[in-house]
Amino acid sequence: MDPAGKVVIITGASSGIGAATARALAGVGAHVVLTARDAARLNDLACQLSGRVMAFPANVADPTEMQRLVAEVIKVYQRIDVVINNAGVGLASPVAQLQPTDLRAALDVNLFGPLYLTQAALPHMQRVRRGQILFVSSVVGLRALPYAGGYAATKAALDRLSEALRVELRGSGITVTLVRPGTTRTAFNAHRLGVHGDVRRFNPPGIAPERVAETIVRAIRREPRVAYVTWSDRLAVGMALLLPGLADRLLARLFVWRDSEGKGVSYANPER
């Protein structure tokens, strides 16, 4: 699909990967529909973009607001060509301390949000038998990191949802793509839920959100089943799945958890 002239809904568009994707798509002539909770940042971004742009402040975790968003897009543009389910929230906590309220809040944004928007948009896309739905997941959807089990669980659930949907829509003219970024240089981690005590002994530099945006634009053009941002991400996940015991040992060395006093905590031996 050539994104030029296409109507594209982007959730989580006020910052990070969402904002970078909006800039990239507006730059190639797409009609972008921006949605996020922060109305001020959303409107600021809309003013910076060229072409036809719509800003619609909304909470993806609210099904009624997703229905209203889709209704407004259809009213203005009469169609939806691409849906990019990008909005997400992080969650950092040892599984032993994971709070159900935090996990439910993460699921509301990372799983139910994409579900609500997809369900709202699909009837309009099915009517014209064309379009694409993209889910921005994570490499941790395939291999969880220590102290990110709750977050990884939400992304794994999103992965399975997208896999089923892709098969269910086979032959409909609507494709489904899963995008798997790795570590990205955004403020994402600063806004995570949970208790935030995870420390990496090795911090990869991460990639710019613009590079993820380039991957998303390329995925719209090529419509793959899965799109990784870097070959190193693909290789790391492949090796972790091929050699899970080795991955366990490496991750146990790379990640530690520190309590509120800054002391390291061992969950294998709580007295240490």
C-alpha cells in the first residue's frame, strides 16, 4: 500500500514512536489522524504537520471514545485505510510484587485499547475490503525480561490477538502486521507503572523513535506479517528462543532489582 493519500489513525501520537510515525507519514502525503490523551501536545504536533491532519484527544482504554473517534474519522474522510495501534504503557515490578491493579491498568492500554479501536474500525474497512491494521508490540512479547513480566505479558497477549486476527481476515483485503521494536530512546520508561527498581548492568543505547517510524512506513508499503526494527533485535530474540537456558543465565546477570534504599534484592534468596 502506498501511504500517500491514505487515512491513517495513530494512537499514542502525542510523543515518542507515535509522534515520529505521524511526522513520517505526513511527510509522504498520508492523511494522519492523531489520538492520545494529552490534547495540548496533540494539537501542537498537528500544527507542525503538513497536509490534512486531524487531532482527536481520547483515551484508548475507553471503548466509547474509540467508537467516537472512528465515527468522526468516517464523517470527515468517509474511510479508514490504516490503523496503527501504538499507544502503550510500561510496567516494572518483580512478579512477586506485581500489583493486580497495575497489571489491569497496563492491559487496559496495551491490549484492550488496540482491541477497542480495531473492533470499531473493522466494519468500515471490511465494507470496502481493503486496509491494514498494525500492532506495535515489543521484542519482550516473545521473550520476557526480568522485572518486566507484567509488561511482557500484555505484549504477548497482543501478539496472540494479532496472529488470530490475521488468519481470520485472510482473503478479506485487510492485512495485519505486528511491529516489534526493541529498546527505543523515548520517555517511555519514565512513565511506567509499578515500583521501578530494575537496574541493567548493561544499557544498550537504544534506537531513535524515527527509526521505528521508518519501519512502520515500510511495513505499510510491504504489508509483512511481522516487522522487526533491527536485525540485532531479530537475532537476539531468535537466540533466546533457541537457547532458553543460556538466555536465562545471561538475563539473570544483566538485571538486578534494588529496593527503596538502593540495596540489591535476590528473589532466589530473599535473605541476601
